[in-house]
Amino acid sequence: MAKMATSDEPAEPKEPPIAKKVQRKRKRAALRRRRPQTLGLAPGSITAVPGAPPAVIRVISYDADRVEERSIERVSDLKAIRDSSRGVSWINIDGIGDPDTLSQLGELFGLHLLALEDVVNLHQRPKFEDYGDTDFIVLRMPSLSPHLDLEQVSMFVHDRFVITIQEKPGDCFDSLRERIRNGKGRVRRRGGAYLAYAVLDAIVETFYPVVESYTDQLEEIESRVLANQTENVVAEVHAVRHDLRVLRRAVAPTREVLSAMARADASDSNGDTHIFLRDCHDHTVQLMEALDTNRELASSLMDMHLSNVSMRMNEVMKVLTIIATIFMPLGFIAGLYGMNFDGDLSRWNMPELRWRFGYLFALGAMGLTAIGLVWFFRAKGWLGEGGHEGNHGGEPEKKPPGAGGT
């Protein structure tokens, strides 16, 4: 039976958001250290990525009439797919921890060594490169698990095959696979270029829920700022702004990739995919606008938070100034009657000190002075709810012509 927590046991301390932010920075630094060591190696060298999982190969071969799915144990088993003249084959590889697999894949399908080198270098900017019969594309696939992660997806596109290489298992292509299995849409009736478009479109669509999650987070922070519940707001806004910058650096070059692919397909007499690529390009434009809007909202939230802090500081300083102003004449009265003049030497040396009600007179003078100052501050609108809004000068409001009588 699980042990129940009692009220006497100390509760586990919650990790502050700033500590979480530090951990995220360390995680990103660890990911940066996962780059293979290529210093001093010849161009086109394929090296192992530290901590990357081994390659798992799955193939979907299809045409208008058939679909065949299978898992591949050895790269040499893909030779039959390469030599096949029927339909299109989608070769998906999850994991880049085996350089020999990538080298054999390059030899079998004639992939350029520089492109294969970029596959294992995980800091690549999204790009499109033409290597003759085969195009090479690099994109970023976002996920929130729970923090932002941009997985590099490399893709080789040929008329008869498309090879996608991912860092690790798990992707956003399940709906595309279902469309291929069920024969929905155009993908079964078209070639490798359309399959490449479908993969790109699936990746671009994945950005929408990620961007919307940051929009919701900013709206929640905005409601807290307006309610003056600003604990850890600065750290949260900075974290969101950082993630938005990372997303923008992924979406902006993706827009360039789609534009270049659309131009290349339009210049080909047999190309018929550029119309779909332009539609996908429009999606990236929408994402850029949403990211820019969120960045502006994050900046305005930071300004609003700092403005609220400044306003609260001004209110505190105003109250303290009013208190000090009230006590200044009281201190003057107390100091005046605290002077040690001898009344026996002259009848002008504070005769009220010998008066029977002198003490009560001093207290009354202090009280009336304090009450008068408080009334004056309220009449000016500097304290509490006194005074008219927008009429802090104490002058009576002028009535409009014709009002108040005939």
C-alpha cells in the first residue's frame, strides 16, 4: 500500500521556474555537445552522433493499386526497392547512431557524401540543395515534451523514392501513412515529389499547435499581469521569448526552402507540385506572422510588467511622501515647544508653557494641522478617493452652457 503523506511530514519543495530555466539551458547545452567531432576530418566524413539511437528502417512502397509495408534489417535489402520501376517507395530511418548504415545507404542510392555529412551534423539550418537526380532537404520538426525540441529531419527526394532520416523514433507522419494505406488524397497517384511535399506539409502543420500553445501561455501571463499577480513573470516571459526566437529561426529558412522548391518544380516541364508547395509556403508566412505577433506581445507584457512595478513604486513613494509631509509641521511644533527658554527671565519666553491647558493646546494644534493636511491632500486627489477625477487642481467644475437653469 502506498504511503500516505501526513500533515507532520514536510512537503516537497517545488522547483522554482528560474531553476527550471537553468535546467533547460543546460539541456540545450548538452544537445549542442551532441554534435559529432568533425575537426580535422575530410569533407564528407560520416561520424557517430554521441547518444543517438541506432537506425531503424521502415519502408512503405505503393502505387495506385497496392501498398506494401515492411521493416528492413540490412541496408542491402533495399537494393530491390532501388531497382524497382513500379510506384514510389518511402524509406524512413529513425536514429542516426550508426554511421555504417548511412554510408551503405549513400552507396546504394548514390547520395552525395556532403549531404550525408549534414545528416549527422544536427546544427543544420533548414535548406534545399539540388544534387542532380536527387534533392536534399533539411527541416526542423517541433515538439513540446514538455519543453520545446526541434528535431532535425533530413530528406532525399527522387522520382521513385523518398528517404527521410530522423534523429529518434516518433514523428508527425502517422496521418500521412494512414492516407497512403487507405488510398485517400492524391499521394497514391503521384510520384516522389508529391510525397516529399506531403512530408513537408506534415512538418509545417506541426508548428501550428506549438505556436498556439505559446499564444495561450502569453495570454495567461497577460491576465496575471493585469491582475498584478506577477510572481516569476520576468523569467517566464524571457523563456517564452527565447523559444519564439528559436521557432522563428526554424520557420524563416523553411519558408525559403519551400520557395526554392516551388521555383525548381515550376521550371521543370514535368513538375506539377509547385502549386501545392506554394500553399505550404503560405502556411509558413502565416506562422511567421503569428510568431512575430507573439514576440511583440511578449515584449509588451514585459513593458506592462515594468510599468506596473514602476506605478506601484510611485504609489508607495507617494504615501511615504504624504506621511513625511504630515509629520513635518508636527515635528516643527514639537521642536518649537521643546526649546528650553527660561520663563522666569522674561514673560515673552513661551508663556503658554505655564498655561494650565498648554499641553492640550499643543496636542490640539498638532491634531488640527494633521487633519487639515489630510483634508487638503484628499481635496487635491492625492490621497484616497477624494477630489474629482481629472480635476486635481481643486477648482470647481464649470457647467456647460445652458445647464442648471433657464
